[in-house]
Amino acid sequence: MKFRLAAGMSILGLMLSCTSALGGTLEGPIQIVVSKDLQELKIYDGGVVVATSRVSTGKAGHSTPTGIFSILEKKRTHFSNIYDSAPMPFMQRLTWSGIALHASNSVPSYPASHGCVRLPNDFAKTLFSATRRGGHVLISDREVAPQRVVHAALFKPSIVVPDTPLLSDAGLRPALIEAGDKSVEVAMTEPKPSAVEPVVVKTEQDPIRILITRRGEREALLDLQTLLNTLGYDAGVPDGRHGKQTITAIRAFQLAEGLKEDGMVTPELVAAVYAKAGKGAPPNGQILVRQKFKPLVEEAITIRQPDVALGTHFLLARAVDADKGTAEWYGVSMDNQLPQSTLKRFGITTEADASAPDAIARTLDRLDIPEDMRNRISGLMGEGASLSISDTGLGPETGDGTDFITITRKVQKADASVTQGSRKSKKKRSSVTVID
């Protein structure tokens, strides 16, 4: 609570004084949420709103994408390389394809941009000073707000207790030899170790970004290539590509096992290779970790009830206490209509309901993460760590020099209730609203 109050007061000071970027950088992680239906941006410190502003998102034909983004680049002075070098001061880039937060002299309370999120000048300047590269921005068709999530599956920092000497490792030394022919007695005289306080591995590095998603075709082929190599069929260096060497290895396996020799990757082939290797069912999920926009970890996990969509969720870790091994997670569930091709590819028959109060908990219940992987990630935990969960894997916006970016699609059944405002019905609001 002390940290949350301090962070809130820091932003409060920023909003009131508009300090410089160097003097006003916020130490704690904040969460920025843009609601397209309200044409509003809110800054959250944990689950508390500390500031709001009106915005203008993309107009018809230039709609602002929705999803989970992070700040990839910051420039005080920037000009569009798409729209006639239009000025974009206090630019904070969200995608390399051209979406950003930036200041503008024209911020009506309705969609008016070419896809970016326009902010009033004074607010954009202040927000620029309060964020850092890698900070998260959520853009949603409807208003969403982070809520505290408590669940055993969520990561927390590791507490490492040093090894204490084993009794069998204690030093031996002879006791005093009394006069006479008595035998020499040997005793273990090392004192009992005193209670040792846990020693924690603390990190001052940039926070990690975690993504849990379904295992895609590339990852499944990587696993298959690895197993074929293990079984003695040379598929080459696993690269996730269905190339000539992999096809040759598959055909050799099919010949040996009496299967049709077509070199194709089918569910039947995969099942046969896993059975031959004694590996059971192939994994259907994966967990990935990035830090400073660079990949650190990529491992397989199991998703139970695979016919039910995971949904799209984002969680941010606050009040991470390495001494106690605790962390507070705040999460948001976002609407995301999966394409029919995605539903068919993963065998999903039940879509997620982002409005369900227990949506995140129900998804976390279905994740089986190996203990060694959980321990490894826990050792990297620090303030501001984030966790994204989605069905769609690594989208086209996630690449080199990015965090995990998830683009969402509007849920069609919600179209009637989602409005983007109009010139007549929206009243212009103040640039900055501070919540005291």
C-alpha cells in the first residue's frame, strides 16, 4: 500500500507541475488504458486511477488497432513518414507499423486520427515524462480496468535459502584421551547451525515480459524435428521449417513404421513419433519470456481443456517483495473475436467471455507449467513484470525489438453497444483530470 500511494502521489505531482522528463520519471510501473468507446485514456497505479485525459483515436478507414502494446520508442520531436511529415511531438511508438501516442492541437472527443492516439499537448508532455521504454499500453473497444488477481499459478520472486551443512559432513575430531588404556572416543563437535535468514536473489534489471499461448505450427515442427533426431532420423538442426531434410527424415520414419511415405506432417504422424519416443501426447502450449525486447526463454507447457479458448488477458506485477517472495498482480481481460481459421486450427469449440468476473482465474486453472520452468521464471521476477495470455501466439507485430504485442479483434455481438462517439453527442472535456 505504501508503494501504491507513493507512486500515485508521484503521478499527481507530475500532472500538477508538468516537470521535465528527467526530473519526473516515475519509478514504479504504471498501466495506461485507452478506451475507444469513451475516447479516454486512464493511468492506473495498480488498481487505482491516478489521471485521465480525452483522446482521439483513428477515424473510419484508419481505425486504431486494439490489443496489448508496449512503448517501443520515445521521441520529443517526431514527424510522420507516412502523412506529409505531420508533426507528432512527444511521440511514444506502440508498433513499428506506425501506431503511436502523441500530442496534437486537434483532439476532439471523437475518432479523428489516421490510426494514432492523439493526446492534448499538456497531457502528452506530462505523460511522456512519466513513462519509460517498455511500459505497457492497452487499447480496448470498451472500457476495461485492472483488478487485483490472486492465484497460485501466478509467478512470485524466488527466495533462496543457502544450503546448511549436512550432519554427515560435519568435521570429526578426537576427544581428550584419558589416562589408561581406554579407547579413543570420536565425537562430532561442530555446533548446530543457527537459523539462517533466507537470502534472496534481487534484480535491478528491466522487468521481464511473459507470454503464455498455444503452440503454433512452427513450434510443433521444432518438437517433431528434435524427436526425429533423437530417434536416429536426421532432420537437421531444428528450425521449424518443413524443408527437404525434414521431409527425408519423415519419409524414413514412415517407411520404418509401415506408414504411408508422403513426408507430410499430420496429426497421425506426430502421434506416431511421440509414441515411438515414449513422450506421450505432444505439448499444446508454450511459455516465452523476453527482457529488454530480447528473447530469454521458450519452453513447452500443457493447456488443459484445449477446446476452450484461453481468452486474451494482461497482468502486471506490483509491490514485488523479494524478501517475502510475494507479488501483487493486477489483471485485465480483453474482448477478442478469434477468426474461424484459428478456431479450426486449434480445435477451439468454446470461445472466451472477457466479461466473466473469474475469466483470468479460469484460464490460470488450466495451465500446467513444469516446476523447473516456474522456478527459473520466479528467479527473474522483479517490479513491473508482466504476463500476457492469448490463443493467437506471436502475431506479426511481435518481432525483433518489441515486447509481446497482441492485436485483438472486435467481438461482433458487441458492435451495437460499442460507439465511437460523434461530433454532436460528445462534449469536449478538459485535457487533464486528476483523481485526488
